[in-house]
Amino acid sequence: MYDILIVGGGTAGLTAAIYARRAGKTVLALEGTAFGGQIASSPLVENYPALPAVSGLDYTNALLGQAKALGAKVKFGRVTAAEQTGEGFKLTAGKREYEGKALILATGASHRRLGLPNEEALTGRGVSYCATCDGAFFKDKDTAVVGGGDSALQSAIFLSNICRRVTLIHRRDTFRAQDAYVKAVGERENVELALNSQVTALHGESALTGVSVTGRDGSVRELAVAGLFVEVGQIPDNGPFAALAELDEGGYFRAGEDCLTRTPGVFAAGDCRSKTLRQLTTAAADGSVAATAACAWLDGTAQEK
């Protein structure tokens, strides 16, 4: 029986483990794929405070090492079921079961891919899923953004301040984004729209050199770009926990900045939580808030919401 069970070994989960251990709680963090989350595969992280140039892998290893050095237990295991018990909560991962008095859900979210050949190989080498993270690498270069929602248009606006030219590619003829974003994109002289179009091929070996854009009429246009930012949504993996924490229409946990869910003793942190900005800094903030709240709940000092 652990004091706190943590599902997820990314920035939010490992930060929560660090804070919980410093508060003297026993902690187990379970991770189903790779500790560190998506950032582990990033060749360079430049927007984390006090770490202006670090590889995603080095950042991940340092974070994991810090949690383990403080005494947090970490195990590989994909959690497939979670339930509330008389003493707390029970998680099922493979053939193993783990019990804890409090539960922090830091399951993260994965970026929806385009599903194109060479996409995985070019990720981090021109193909990106975060303009805020990687846009600075493409200063004064030509780039493209794929998508038609708020995130896609926000990325196009952000990149227009950095890049020489931005092509916004959307499979429909109208955007799903807020009118304010649509208007702002229309006012940017270096943003070109490619509507009723889809990216159908990625070019380049060691780095992205261009993309093929196919229109609804079957016409194909070759676009020379150094960067392609894919903003076609994210996929949270929160289904196994729906009985404990309410999900919004996108499948994210409904929890505010206090990280509290509808179930006492269950907290949500990081990209899996319904929020407006998903970055390493916000994940770390969530992890610290969730762990502090969990400790207060265990100690009986939590204030009523």
C-alpha cells in the first residue's frame, strides 16, 4: 500500500513524485511506454527555464534520476483498470495490481499523426507537433501548418512572427477555429492559405525538404518547406479512469488549476487535463500542485473546494 500512486512517467508524473517524496510520502509511478513522455525524443529543448539548451533525453534522464534518488519507486506497466477500494485505489497493469491511498493521473496525451510514410523518421528533423516549442528553429525559413482548429491557427500566427512564410493547409474550405484567430491569420501578409487540401507526402531523408499538397480536385502541389507543424489534435488515453475522473468532450480530465477531480483523493496533472496550454512548464506546475494537494488530502489538511 503506497501513499500515492502516479499513472504516467512524464514531466507531470515525475514532478509529482519528487514533490510527494520531499513531503515524506511513499510513491509509485507507473509508465506504460517510456519515462519522460514525448519530450524524450526531442533533439533540443530551448524553452525550459534555466535549461536553455538540453536534449529531451538528457532532460528526461535528469528528471527520472532526481525522482529515483529521492526514493520514488518507478515501474513499467500500462494501467488498464482503476477502481476505488475501501482503503484507497487499486490499479491493474498487466498481471500486477498496485494499491495506494491517493491517485495522481498524469497519463499525458499523444499528438495525432498524419499517418504518412517517413513521418516518424522526420519527427524532430523538420516535422513538429509544437510551434511554441520548435518554431524558433525555423527563423526566416518557409514553413507550413496542417489543421483548421484553434491550435493550428494559433501556430500559424505564432510562426508568422518568426518565419519568412507560413502556409496553412486545411482539408476543408472553412476553419473550425474562433473568429478572432481566423481574422488574425487573414491579416498576416506572410501567411498563405491552402484550403480543401491535404499533405500527402513528406520529402527529405536526414531533414524535411518539402511536402506534397493534394487538393480536393486531385491537383498536386510541391511545397518547399523546412518545417511542417502538425496540429490535427491530440489523443488522451484516459478511458480506463472515466469512472474516477470526469472527461470532457475531448476525452481530457475535467480538473482545474487545483488539479482536483470529482473523486476525493484523485488528482489530474499535465497534458491529460483539460487546459489551454500544454508545455513542459505547465506539466511541471501541475505535478507540483497535484502532489501538494494529494499530500494535504492524505494529511487531512485539504481545504474544501
